Amino acid sequence: MKGLAIKFSLFLYCLLTLLPQLHAQKVAYNIFDKTGKITNYDQLLQASTKADVILFGELHNNPICHWLQFELTKDLYEIVGDSLVMGAEMFESDNQVILDEYLDRVISEKKFESEVRAWPNYQTDYKPLINFAKEREITFIASNIPRRYASLVYHKGIDKLADLSDAAKQWLAPLPIEINLELPAYKNMLAMMEGAHGGKKDASNFPKSQAIKDATMAHFILQNWLSGDVFLHYNGAYHSDNYEGIVWYLKKATPEIKILTISTIEQENVNELAEESQNLADFIICIPSTMTKTH
């Protein structure tokens, strides 16, 4: 009986030791390189310091994205200092004056937020970046085309941009804007929209309205980047995934520019990158699909 009791005690000890390990740690994210090999944040940071432009592709409502954006911004600034330039899809180019006035402490935070057409998740997700730029006196570029012009293309076609005034045209990439609808991302958008309008609207308007966003963001990145700078740009992942979108326009204008892309995906299992997500970007942040959302 004594031996049995000892064995039972050992079994119980092992059970109690192993059980916590089975559920000891939930992984909030993993980072992979383009080949699907698991890597880490330090490798991402070091690679970022060697880039001219970093395109941080986010999932707009994912809190891990926004936390890592903020952490990368802080850590990159510690390394490159005043060489850092920031910019984002979430701010439209015609709001650059308002943004500059806030960063330069000309207008109040309340006035800035009431006029800048901020996204619904600005307070939680983008305000920390803006205020970091303000505190460190970092240039922050509002890179996206004003939404009214993207809407104009979607509803009436890209040719309508030529009718804009010269004052309006300063807020978008120089016309005419080359659009390659054979690029897989735009081709997929076109296929998705084919037949959806019942012949009432040109289905190609949708990918073209996305392409002018990519072209405009690339334009304002290059307009505000100088050799030696590190431009950290925040955008939806689909604007830079597969080295298309913004990347295509940057490379077309400045072939020698060194671009680092980051994408974000959600998977049920974050310990192995799905095959279809390999080569999506230089670094892929893989987050559990059960992660809570910011909005």
C-alpha cells in the first residue's frame, strides 16, 4: 500500500506539474519572414533601420498591429533619431496644413481632432502615433488622396480627375496616373466587381479608385523622403501586400529605393505560417483570429 501511495503521489505530482504547462501561455502573435520561417521583433527592427521606406501593413481594427506600430516607431526613433519620417494612409493630403499646425502647437488638440476627418479608431490606434511625432518633433505626412476624389473615380471614372482645378490636383499624384490592371491585386478587385453593377457602372472604377490611393501615397512618400531618411508609413496591408500597390508606384518612380514591407494576417494557429501567406511581405505578423478588435 505504501508503494502504491508513493506511485500515486508521483503521478499526481507529474499531473499537477504538466497541467499548467498545457495552458501556460497564450501566444498573442508570431513574426515570420517571407519564406515562412519564424523570426522575431529584433530582426524586424534591425531590418527596418536599413530601409529607406517601411510600409507597415495593418489590419485596421487589430490591436496587436497598432501596439507593434507604436513600439516599432519608438524603437526606430531611438536608433535613427531625426532621420525618421512618419506618414499614414489614415490622414488625407489636404489635411497636411491642419496636421502641421497641430504638430507645431499652433492649434489645440480639440480643434485638430474636430477638423482632421479622423478615422473612427483614431483615439485608440493613431492618436498615440501623432502625439509621439508631436513630442519628438518628427515630420508626419498625410499621404492619402482626399476621399472625395477616390469617390469621384469610383462613381464617374478616372478621367474626371482631369477636370479638377489646379488647386485640387496638388492633393493627388500627378496626372495622368498609370494604372496596371494586370497586377494581381487590381485584377482580383476587377474580377470581384465584374457583374456586380449590372452594366450601370464600369467595374474597373473600383480597382482604379484603389490604385489612385496607392499612387498618391507613393507620391507623397517620395516627395517627403530624402536620402538618409527612414520613412515609416502606416497603411492597410492590402496597399502593400505582395509587393504591389504602393510598392509598385515607389519602384516605378525610384527603382533604387530600399523598401521593407510588413504585413499582418490572422490565423487560428499562429505557430506556422499558411502557405498562401508566404512571400506576402518581408515580414508577416501572424495574430490569432480570436484577437479582440479595436472597433
